[in-house]
Amino acid sequence: MEYEVVIGLEIHVELLTESKMFCGCSARTFGEKPNTLTCPVCLGMPGSLPVINEKAIEYTVKTGLALNCNIAPFSQFHRKNYFYPDMVKNYQISQYDLPLCTDGYIEVEMDGHSRRVGITRVHLEEDTGKLVHVGGAGRIAGAEYSLVDFNRSGVPLMEIVTKPDIRSPDEAKAFLQKLKSILEHLRVSDCNMEQGSLRCDANVSIRPMGSKELGIKTEVKNMNSFKALQRALAYEVERQKEILGQGGVVEQETRHWDDVKNVTTPLRTKEYAHDYRYFPEPDLVPIELDRDLIESLRVSLPELPDARKKRFQEQYALSSGDASFLTSSKALGDFFEECMKSYSDAKKVSNWMMGELLYHLNAANMEIDECAVTPKHLVQLLKLIDDGTISGKIAKAVFEEMFETGKLPQIIVGEKGLTQITDEEELTRIVELVLEENPGVVEDYRKGKERALGFLVGQVMRLTKGRANPQLVNKLLRERL
């Protein structure tokens, strides 16, 4: 039977505020000594009272506006009741039926086509603490004991819930990448997935093709990269297909993605909204947003990825594919624009960013703002190619070293003597030597085999260790042939 995949995402985003959601403790907690950024409020001590972080409200509204949402003039916090060892109060202050933002959407490009994925809601809540399971595989099952760090408890956490509009694991990955880029451009979060600033859960089900009724869904957790999201959903879709193909029934449950074994495993049966016994938070007043405030936040929105992509195409004459890549993250776009301040060929910059730079970033599992190569490095390298100091082949070797060491290309070229050979007399001697040593290839060329010329060029480059000017080598070879 042919099945249709139905996916909805729940994305949690730690906001880039200075203080926590309901107290004055620092919200910049990653890497700090455990249990040092806490107070009676975020530790849930009796008699402590929360105070709403205004900046977190503003960041959430700005996100809602960027996601084409309706902004609620009246909103309210609720208590979400459940027990977990890293949640000190045994309830979480969240939002239930009156979220800040509703009914938005994002346009996602897939294979040259655009699809609209709906956003059900964007709401605010407080983050929980963090458990560190000791022993076993680092999971609660099999651990000898667990340690708890409450530093993260109370950090402003924005939840973005999509409609079940996503139809493949690849589309889910593309959606999350687009959302991450929007959040980065808004500067509301650093979106560091490895540090937990951006976390994604997915609800996935399958149904017979053409059916309007949703299948039984499972929730998949612990996907901390785009690759993990894609692989986890692909595995879960195939698992559900196999169950239905054998006449079984998919159980509604929460499953854990094991990134080492590449499987999902049962974690717990899925809770329903009534299990959480939501009720209005009695220690916080409702939120009434002034219309002027909403409009001022709308006006303050920065240039977002779609608008930036369009501008890159118009201003720099880039293709849709190049512009999409360069605006897929704020850091990439900023790197490109910094290069263009001192270099005029946008296509060359784009090619090197999409080629060598992306290759080395992926190999090192690194983000662009973490690497040693800066716009100054790349522009200097391109100018060395343009003025004939080095060849394109040598430039790739120089790029590799400057990626590893952070040295400027001019210094690397000087230290290693990589300057391009452009002396015609010197190259003529090498060309004549190559022709003497390869009479059969020379004869092939004269019989019309154009590829023979490429072999001869390669021999010259070998003898000069890649330093010969390729254009001059071609010219000299053709003249003598």
C-alpha cells in the first residue's frame, strides 16, 4: 500500500535574554559550573514569586510577526503539572489556550518548488533543569545514578508548533533550517543545537495515500542536528510502514532517537493535554499587549532571509540557488556581504564559499563563525588568483592551510614559495621537455584528439608542482603543437 507521511514539529528555542523568564538570574548558562546560577524563584522555593521578563515577551512577538502570525492582544500563563526530577516545582509555567502568537506560516523551498507550512502557535514558557545520567549509555535506562543541574531551570523558552503540513523527512529538515535562519536574523536566539538552544521534537504518522484521516502518531525526541532529524524521521516512517504492513497497530507513544544505533526506542506512553491539569498561573497577571507596541516591534524587524535572498539576486546578479545558500544562515550572508565590500565578483565569492569553504566546514563539523577563515582571508586569496600570483589549484592548497592555521594567504604563499611561474622562457623549456617525452600523445593531438592536450598540460603542472600559469601553458603548448 502507498502511504502518505504526515509530520508536525515542536521546536523549543532558548531566548537570548540576559536574565531568566521569571527571575533575575543569568540566562547565559551553558558551560557554567552546575547549580551556580539559581535563586529561590528558579529553584521553586516556597513563598517565592515570579516576575515576567518583558524582553522575552518582545522576542516572542517579533518571532510571531516574522512567522506571519496573528498576535494576541490578550494572553495568559498557565501551570502545566507533571513530575520530573529536573523540574523543582513539579509544574512548569507555560501557556495553554491563550498563546501569544497563532496561525502563521513559513514558505519552504523543496526541489525548486515552494510549499507553505502552517504554524499553529508560538508561546512562552520556562525551561527545566538538566539531568546528567552517569553510567550506561548516558541515558536514564541503565544509568547507575543521575545528577541534576538547575542552572537552565527558568531560562526563557519559546515553543513553535507547526501544523501537520510536512510531508517528508527532507521537508522537515528544510523547514527547520529555514526557521533557524529566521531566528538568527531576528537575533532572538543563538540557535546552537549542540548546546540545546534549539531543540526539536517531531510528531510523525502515516496514512493510506488519499485518506483525509490522520494516522496514529508517535513523538520522536532527542534530535539535536538537522541530520539527526532527517534520519530519525526516515527510520520512524519505515518502522510504522512495517508495523501496518504486517497488520499491526502503531502505538501512540514518545520515542527516543539513538544517534549511535540509528533507531528509535520507546520512552513512555504519550500524554494528552488533560493529563497536565492546566490552570491559570495564579501568581501572574494576564498579558495585554498595546497595539502601538506590536506595531513598533513590526517596524523594528530586520531584513529576513526571503527578503535578503531577493536582494542578493537583484544586487549581486546571483542565481536563486546561490542566493538560497548564502541566506541559509545569517552568518553565511554576513560573511558574503563583508567580502563584497572589498571585492567585486560576487559569483567568485559565492563559488568559493559553496565549494572550498563549505567542504572544510562540513569536514570539521564547524559553523562559519567558528572557523579561522575570515572575509579578509578569502578576498586576499581571490586577489592573488586574479593578479596571477597563484593558480586556482595552488589556491585550494593555500585555502586548506589557512583554514587550519588562520594564516593570511599572502603569508602562506611567501613562506612556501608558491608563487605562480609566469616567466615564458622558463615555461617554454618545460613545455618542450614534455613534448619530447610524449611523442605518442603529440601524435594523438595532431590526429584531432583534443583530450591529449589536457594530458600534456597536466605533465607541465606536475613538473612545476602546480605553479605554472595554466593559461600560459595552454598557449605555449598550442603554439608548439
